[in-house]
Amino acid sequence: MQIGFIGLGSMGLPMASNLLKAGFQLKVWNRSPARAQELVKLGATLVEHPADTVDPQGVVISMVADDAALRAVVLGEHGIGQRLRDGGIHLSMSTIDPQTTRELAALHAAQAARYVAAPVFGRPDAAAARMLFVLCAGPQAARQAVQPALEAMGQRVFDLGDDAAAANVLKLSGNFMILGIIEAMAEAMSFGERQGVPRERTAEVLTQSLFPAPIFVNYGKQIAAHSYAPARFKLALGLKDADLVLAAARRVALPMPLAQLMQGRLLSAVAKGRGELDWTAAALGASEDGALPGAR
Amino acid sequence: MQIGFIGLGSMGLPMASNLLKAGFQLKVWNRSPARAQELVKLGATLVEHPADTVDPQGVVISMVADDAALRAVVLGEHGIGQRLRDGGIHLSMSTIDPQTTRELAALHAAQAARYVAAPVFGRPDAAAARMLFVLCAGPQAARQAVQPALEAMGQRVFDLGDDAAAANVLKLSGNFMILGIIEAMAEAMSFGERQGVPRERTAEVLTQSLFPAPIFVNYGKQIAAHSYAPARFKLALGLKDADLVLAAARRVALPMPLAQLMQGRLLSAVAKGRGELDWTAAALGASEDGALPGAR
Amino acid sequence: MQIGFIGLGSMGLPMASNLLKAGFQLKVWNRSPARAQELVKLGATLVEHPADTVDPQGVVISMVADDAALRAVVLGEHGIGQRLRDGGIHLSMSTIDPQTTRELAALHAAQAARYVAAPVFGRPDAAAARMLFVLCAGPQAARQAVQPALEAMGQRVFDLGDDAAAANVLKLSGNFMILGIIEAMAEAMSFGERQGVPRERTAEVLTQSLFPAPIFVNYGKQIAAHSYAPARFKLALGLKDADLVLAAARRVALPMPLAQLMQGRLLSAVAKGRGELDWTAAALGASEDGALPGAR
Amino acid sequence: MQIGFIGLGSMGLPMASNLLKAGFQLKVWNRSPARAQELVKLGATLVEHPADTVDPQGVVISMVADDAALRAVVLGEHGIGQRLRDGGIHLSMSTIDPQTTRELAALHAAQAARYVAAPVFGRPDAAAARMLFVLCAGPQAARQAVQPALEAMGQRVFDLGDDAAAANVLKLSGNFMILGIIEAMAEAMSFGERQGVPRERTAEVLTQSLFPAPIFVNYGKQIAAHSYAPARFKLALGLKDADLVLAAARRVALPMPLAQLMQGRLLSAVAKGRGELDWTAAALGASEDGALPGAR
């Protein structure tokens, strides 16, 4: 099966690679074409414009950095927006604003094309290992059509119904919860540290008792050690997600004080020059407020 | 082995029962002696005063509601404070202020007795099932001496070193983190609900992907359904713990904004008459702020 | 002197009226032309399009609801953007995002026209009484040219230098501070109320001692009585301003927790259907959190 | 008229001095007797113990640092508690917990003595200039009896009725509001600074327009210049007041998020070694969160 694939960043590249390994044929496009070399060796075709990836009635996957990048590849010159039509499917896997999904879905629908949102949980190493969790929503027939492709990229596909935006909402919910947990761990470890309990001990005991999930174990180690480089997920991207959460919450008039707290932590971190660190570096805020030592 | 056991509340009763089943002999005391009947049938001896449970050089366990109750059974008339001496061990398992631990440890030390703090993670059903996690700290020899008793009550004993207060600090850290997670789940579910994603779906997807720990699964179901009665852990007790966290943080000059947020949520819930509900009812705050429906 | 005037809302109408009374000749435009009748009686000329108010090298004043409305009258069809040129001055008095000011100033500059920002402090009654405080910034010669017009509308004109955006920044700062004071008064009155001190007493004593400024006296009375209708400044507009503050702060990576708190209060109020009340109704949040009675 | 006066700190000393100048005869006591020298020259009698200041049926004024100090002079050995009786009046002017007032009032009542609470607004310079605002509450006849003394110390006495605690509640409300205003000014000035508006300009424009009260002018100058030494009111004392506010709010189950924010700011400042600075130094928090320069 022939698929278009747009966006070969740290996530897109391993995802496309897994599609190729699963037998899909790919036409790929990336802003920096050099990133495609590895895939070309695996059999992908590198094309010049986003629109060139599109078989008008086929499937095109996008996995780009943010809403602006997605708009550019859909709506820009040589974008996929005009070219995809009559049953074609845009499988949009980026983490974006649910509102953008609604707008683009309407735009594609005007061409009789379909929009499926399928953002993922997992970082580049999980993408490479085909361990992503995929949150999939959109018109039912289209969801079913892309199922094999999604299964080639992730360990599990959650079927979230016909409203494509629901997948984006859930993706943002998950990232928000991680941010909340970063703060909870940061305050708990500072609380212990200040009273003679080493940060590592707090992390170990809590993850071996109440909180045995991998996210606590892995993030807990980083936060305990104040070890934030190299970034597995950049703090500046975490701030982007906090922004999206608060923008969506603002639209529906929902106060989210914990999301605000985390946006503040991330903003402060960016102001202090930490945008390129891992987003767990938001934990430095709790330490600095208490005049505790930070990075060691 | 003969042990004293003070405090037969919803936690103390199953814990004492497990000790009896493991072959320990108990002298028990409770403010309401009627609570002891079940244990007496199992072979325990009911005594009239806290001090009567004490073999001066033996071990006495306390599991009471709060700092005030603990002070009463130690320092009050017929308390254990004067009676325990010369190597005797007070194994204090209540969730209390680390400062109280420091004070009582000093007081016992003045009689050449020893104080071991061993608060637990787990609710009454976990206590009954011997599934508690025990956080144990205090003088080394005393810790070792009480190890068999602790193992009879829990699934795992964490050894946290010589400073008894460290166990209380970690216990408070854990309860604080649960509160933070309640808020994170509450905001995430309200965020979804407001945008067309059912609360149950948010709970399911997130617990089956990013957050597979039991606490997310169990608490997530309650919060999704706004099902807060009967209480497994009363909200008023959760507020007590939030108070203890903030009091300890205040003493060491550590700001904890997430702990403050949660104290505010719990205070508001108490003001609204929800102190007897489960502490997950703190999640109603996020719903009410957004004018979303609460209990159904 | 001939001036264009765009926007005859609750603020623009009395401001334009004062200009006419001071001897200025006005060409006026409003989305709903009926609003202009009163001014026409005073000698103003009603025109069909925003651009028709413009003498290309003259002065045109805009006083509209928000950034979108301003963009429409400048950039829209028959907007003033193309028509104003060669020394013409756009005197922009709306409360808008500093970023919009920067964009529009650059756009006008491309036509050799000039942009002066002059937002005001004061509500419609102050506008009618010529009691507005005017915050004026922009190119020096242009600032001087509009000085007589500004003096016809306000009690005092603050000269804030060449960077037009500075005036918008200060305007937002002022509105933010009012929001902060609303919260401070709301919490203080609830604090008293809960302990037997009537809300009115708290308001009276504090405004007659520490806080004798009119804003405390006037807002204090409203908040004490929970008297929020009719609105003197609508809560929904206050939320718009809180949004602008946080958007600007976000751009420069500045956390503003008090601004976040107030946005949350206002969002919650909108969710509860209070957008048309006076913005002091944000004070209901503190009362409701404590289960205190609200509107009486 | 003969009066006892206990507590000759930075507030008590000028207050006692004004009483002497107004013709009152004073027996004074202070923990450090050297502080009394100046008053002795003005005719006061220095005594050895708090109780020695008391004419059993007369008036004794206390003006001490905190609740603990007040308890010591009332309940301690040679305290005034036993000695004051049968119509004697304890005029308690310290800033304390309303709960302490309730306890001490009951204790004095058991001796047929009366307790009047009369905390003040104003710093030492205002005390010296007889410019204090006095908040007076307690049994009516006792209030009237102390009126001449209060008028000798302040510019205005607010009569707050029979419940002595009400005066403490209002005093705490006022100090809380000042803290809220410090944060509002801090965020506003940082907001401007970050966007090119000098801090001094923000302070000037806002105090000359919306906020003409002296507290904005004076505090605004300090915060604009980050000029926090020497302290006019120590930050550590401001934290004590924030603690009292939150403790009282906790007792009545009232969430106060702005008070929590300020306690956090003050705690952080203390952790950073700023307890001896002026309490306006809480404003450094907003600057540091945004990586703006602090003290210059």
C-alpha cells in the first residue's frame, strides 16, 4: 500500500521507518530533505513538495512540530489541502490544538476528503521500538482504513470515536497529567530533601510502593538527580503543550489551576534559559523557590 | 512474643488482627473498648489504660487518628510515656507530623526507651489483606527488633534509616502526591468532558497507556463517576494530611504551591459539607469551577 | 480642526461628544449607525465606511471593543489602513494587545502615516465627565499633534514616550492591578464574614484607613453588597483584558501567578453565566469556595 | 491616670512616649529593660515584672511581637493574668491570632477583668507621629474607658463592637491586603519592565491615576527601585501575619488562594535569606521567576 508521509523529525523518522519495515510504500517529504536519506535506503521515495506525497484518494500521514507547521503543509503553496480529495485520508499524528483539527477536518471535508487524528504517547525511543500508544479518532470508515498503518507504528491503538478532535483532547490531557506529576514529584522530593530524606530515596520508595508506573520510575530518576540533559522531550515543547491545554480550556471556560501552575513553571524555566533541557527540568522551580541546590 | 497495641480504628483493627494470626500475643487498648471484641475472640487481652499494654522493656504499637490522639496516649494520664523504659520500643504507625516524632523520640530516649516510626501506605482493605507498604525508620537495633511484627502486617517494609522522622516525611510525601494526582485527574477529566470526551474514557485511556498504576485505575474510576461514598479514606483526614505537609514545609521554609492548591480544594470541600466523603471528592472543585455537573 | 472618530460604544460616544463640545469637527463611523444620532445633532457628520472618516494627512481616532474590531476597521475593506498616509495619524485609544499596536504601527509607517496609542483609565461616567486618565505613547511630533484632542477628553494625559506599545502595556498593567485588588478585597471580606465581621465593615474600615483611593471605596461597596448589576464594566471584558495580560506575559516568558488566579476567577464566572455582570463579580469566587452566601 | 505598658519595641516605645506626653502616668516593662531609659526620663516608672505594671482594677497595655510573647506576659510567671481582676482592663494592641484573643478574653473574664483588642495600622514612624489607625473591639464600657489612651496614640479609633476578636480579624485583613497589593505591583512592574516600560514609570503612572493612596506611592517606590533595606516592616514579620491569616482561614474552612500565594512568596524569600529585609522584598519573587534583575 502506498502512503504519503510528511515530517521526518525525531518522531516521524522512526515511525516512517516502521511503516517501511511493515511493507508500506512511502512517498516522504521533510522541510530538510537530508533527513530522508535513511528512509530512501529503506525504499522510500523523497518528493519535492508536501502535495507530491499525496495519492488524491489515498492516505497521507503528517507528523510535524506544531499547529503552524501543520497549517503550512496543508494550506501552504504545494500543500496537501487542495490535492487530497474524494475519499482521501489525512492521518494527522501531530500534537496540536483540537481547534486546528476541527478547522482542517472541515476543509478536507469540503473536498470530500477525510481527516483522522491520531496523536501518540511515547518519545522517540518508543517510536523506534514500535511501542507508541496511538489515540485515534475520526470518521469510522477512515479509522478502519488506517488501522493497519497505525498498528505498524504502535503497540496499541485506542479507538476514540468519530470526533477527530477527541484524540487531540486526550493527547493534551495526557501531557498535562505528566506535567502535574512532574510538579508533584518535584515538591515531594524538595520536601524530603529539606528534612533530611535524599531525593533518590523519595523517588525509590514512592515508585516501589504507591506509584509503580514507568513514568514515575523514569521521570523520578531524572528529577531526583536533577539530570535534565540531553532532553528526551524538550521543555520548550512541553510549554507549547501547556499553552495548547490552557488555550483549549480557555475556549470552553474551564479554569485549570494545576495547568496554570505548570505553565508558570515552564515559562520561568524558559526565561532562565532552560528551553532546550528535558521538560522534567520544570522541577527546578520547586527547588529554587526553597533555595535548594539545583543541577549538580 | 508479647506486644502492646493501641488504637483499634479502621486501620488498627485489621493490623492487630494480622499480628494475632501471625502468633503474636497482644494486650490491646482502644478509646472505645467495644472495638476490641473481635480481637479478644482471637486471643487478645483488653486492658483499661494505654499504659497497661506496656511491657516496660517490650514493644508497644500505636495506630491512632492524629497527633493529638498520639500525644494523649503517650503523655496523658495512664499514658505509655512514663511506663516504657530501658530498651522498650514505641512502634508508632500513625500518620503524624515529623515534629511530633522528634519530640516523642526525645521523650522516650530520656527513659532509655526507643521510638520507631512506621507509618503505612494502604487503606483498611489493604491492611486486612496484609498488603500495606510500611515505611520504617528509627534506631537500627530497634528497627530490627520490630521487623517480624511489621512483616506480619504488610507486604513490604522499607528501611529508611536511623532518623525516625524520615518515615513520617515520606508518608506525607506519598499522601501529598496522591492529592496532586487527584487534582491532575480531576482537571483532565473536566477538560475532556467539556470538549465531548466522557470522563470514563479519559480515565480508561490514560490508565491503559501512560499511567497503569493501580492508584490511577482505582481513583480514576471514582473520579470519573463522581462516586465518593462510602469513603475509603475520608476527605477530612486528607485535609489533615495536607495540613501536616504544609506545616512541615512551613517550618523548613519550602513553598509547595501544589500542596496549597490541594489544601484549598479540601478546605472548600469541607466548607461545602463533604468532609465525610472519600478524599477523591476534592475532584468536585475542578468540576464546579467550570460549572460542570458534579455528583450524579 | 477636523478629526475622524471610529467607534461609538459606551466609551467612544461620550469621548466624541466631548471633542465636539471642545470645538473639534468630527466625521464619525460606527458599526451601528443609529448610535451616531446624538453626535449628528451636535454637528458631527456620519459617514458610511471607516475610511470615509479619514483626512489622509489628518487625525483619525479609533475606540473599539477589541483587537479584532480594530483590525477590521484598519485592515478590512473600506478600512483606514490604506487611506491614511503621509503624516496622517491614527490615534488608537482601545484597550488592545501591545503586539497589535506594533503590527499596526508598522503597517501605517509603510504609508508614512503615524500610530499613537492612547488607551484610557475610566469608565463611561468618567468619559462623560472628561475625567479619563489618558496613557499616550508614539512618535513625539504625533503625540504633540494629538495633545489638544486628548485634553478635550481626559483630566490628565500621561506622556509615555516614543514606543506606542508602552501605553498598551501600562493600560493592561492597570487593569490587572484592579483585578488583583478585587481578589484581595473579596478574600478579605470573606475572611471577615466567616469570623463575624460584616463585609461592609471590612470595606469601610480598610478604605478609611489604609486604602483611601476611590477604587477601593467604590469597588469595595459593590463587593461588600455582592451588587454586580448593572455592570459598569462587564466581566467578559475584564476576562478579555486578563487574556491580553497573560498573552503578553507569555510572549516575554514572565510568569504572573496573580494574573492567572484572576483569569481563573473570571473564567469560572463566565462558565457560571456571569459574563454580563460587573467584573467585580469575580469576588463571588472567594465566597463560593468557602460556601458563603453570594448575591443576596 | 495610671496605666501599665508592656512591650517597648519599635512600635511600643513611641506609643508609650505619646501616652506620657498626653499626661498619662506609666509603669513600663520590657524584656530588655534598657529600652525603657528614654521613657524613664519622660517620667515613666520601670518595673521588674509584667505583673508589676498592673493596678488590679486599672488598665494595662500590651504591645509585643507575637502570640507567644503575649502568652508569656499574660500566663507566665509574674504575668498579668492573675493580677488583673475586678474590672481591670487588658488593652491588647499586638497583631495576634483572633483565637488567642478569644482564649485570653475568657481567661481574664474568669477574674472579672476585661480584654479589649486594639491592634493598629501604621509603622514606627506613624506611631511616633501619632498617626496610627486603631482598630478597637471589646466590652463596651471597657472600650469607652480606654478611648482617651487610644486617642493619645492614634489619628483615629475605629469602634468595632463587643467581640474583641473582630479587631484582630480586621487587622489581619488589612495586612493581607497589603501583601496582595505588593504582589500586584510586583507583577505589574515586571510585566512593564519586560516590555520596555521602566519600573518607576509603571509605579508613577498607576499611583497618579488609578491608585493615589499613600500605600501605593510609598511601597511602589520601594518595589520599583528594589530597595528593601533598611526594613520598615520586616519580611519575617509579614510572614508571621500571612501565617496567622491562613491559620484563621483554615479554622473556618475558607480557601484564600491569594493569601497562599503571598505566604509562598514570603517563605521563598526567607529561604533565600531575606527575612530581615522589608516585606516589600516579596516582590523579588516575581522578578526572579522571570529572570529579571533583582536588587541593584
